[in-house]
Amino acid sequence: MKALLASTVLAAGLIGLSSAASAAECGNVTIASMNWQSAEVAANLDKIILEEGYGCTAEIVSGDTVPTLTSMAEKGEPDVAPEAWVSLQPEIVKRGLEGGKVVAASKILSDGAIQGWWIPKYIAEAHPDIKTIPDLFKHPELFPAPEDKSKGAVFNGPQGWGGTVVTSQLFKAYGGDKAGFTLVDTGSAAGLDGSIAKAYEGKQPWVGYYWAPTSLLGKYEMVKLGYGSEYDAAEWKRCTSVADCPDPKPNAWPADDVQTLVSKTFADRAGPAMDYLNKRAWTNDTVNKLIAWMTDNQATGEDGAKHFLKENEALWKEWVSPEVAEKIKASL
């Protein structure tokens, strides 16, 4: 019995030493939380999993795309940017990767961030022939403009947004004016959201610019239109994304590359925690529903992360080992 007890104590001690070594190896880690919901909940999710599952000491720091990616590329700080929109700052990210300051981990949005023109699902079901922008422009009568019912309306984002520029250029490229449509300036993010909500609540027609992941698309089912054209990177750079370009050609909107970036110093010492960061990914549909729940419940990023862990065990258990999964479950 004494021998059995001694062996049990020894085993427990070895496990404790192993856990302590793992925690020491992981050490302190800073995680950038960008100033939008999907990035906020991703940062909090990583904090919980790295702390509870891998023994790290994690701290969330405020960030935004340009300053965070620039700091990582030049200084290797912070340690993790869970939701880095690489497509928005490709040269900065390239500099960080080639300079040895940054390591690329998982594409956190497995299907990429999506921008484009959308119609409500009930409109798509009622008019299955409308699948692309050229299809849309055959039916101005189905999308009457608020100020002039004789014209169709395409709702655009506020001035200053890149998506607003592209929408305006695509409208010109596909001949929106000749087709009897007009662009509606919604004035602000709230104005754009309000136009969708008003249409959806009244089951009215609507078409316009939007993007995912967002809480609004988690609440209202929308269908993204196709383009009838392939993506042309050279044309996108020449004219599609350039506000004062006079002769845009039809083009497709590419999915944005949204990836997790990790400082090289943390990647080198993260051990098994790096395996998690290389696997952790979710779809726009998953994130849309999660941040819609956050909005409806006025939830913080931490609340959202815990809600996700409780409601989506089958998904997140694929990212970690069984032992780590048990630790995370116990912490909840």
C-alpha cells in the first residue's frame, strides 16, 4: 500500500512538473483585440484557451489593423493577432514574414472575409433568376428607389469606405445607370444597417453593399450576388478599387485573406499552444451567428467566447488535444 501511495504521489508530482514546465515554456503572451466584434471575441477565445488549456499567462491589448500589423512587422509585438486582415496591408505583412518577426498561423476565417452585393433570402427565393449583378440589372422594377420609384436602387456604404468605392465602380462597370438604377448613399454604417433592417422587417426588396462576418448577417439571412465575371487582379488595382478611374470593367470581388499572425519569438517557445493556433479556424456563418448573439445580449468579447465554447464543443475540440479539451471544459 505504501509503495502504491508513493507511486501515485510520484506520478502526480511528475504531472505537476510537466504542467509547470509547459506553462513556463508558454510564458506571457499578448493578444491583439481589434475594434470590431469578430476580432474581439477571437482574442478572448484565444486568451481562455491559451490560459486554461496551455498554462500561458495571456493579456489582451487593444489594436487596429495598421498599427498592430506594423508593430508586429517591426518589433514582433504583440505576440498574437488572431484576426489580421492580411489583404488590407499585404506589404506590411510580407515585410514581417520575410524579416523573421512574424509567423503565419491558421486562416481564422476559413472561407475568407466576404464583401459584395447582397439581396434578402426571401427575394432570392422569389426570384431565382437573379443570381448575378447582370441579372439584377434586368429588374429595376423589383427594387424601387426610396426617392424615385421609377428607378431601381442599389444601397451603398458611407463615403470613405473602400467597399463604397468598389461598389460605385462596379455600378459603373455593369451599366447601372443605363439599366435604370441609381446608387443610394446611406450616409453612415448605421444608415446602411438601418436600410437592411427596415427592408427585412417589412419583407421589402433591397440590394446593396455589405460584408461578413457581421452580426447583422447573423440576424438577417442574405444571399450574395455573383458577378458574371472572374476576378481580375490587375483590373482591380488599375480601376475597380480606384475612385476616380473613369472606365472600370466588370470584375469580381475577391474574398479577403484573414489570418492569424504570431510573433516569431512566441512561436518558437509556444510548444503545443502553437498547434492550436495553427488549427483554430471558423466560418463566416459560425461567426455571424455568434456576434449576432453578442449584439442581442449586449455581451462582451469574453461573454461571447464562453458562449461559443459551451455551444460549439464539437468544433473547438478539433483544435486541441483531448487533455487540453478537458482542462477547458473544466474551466467553464
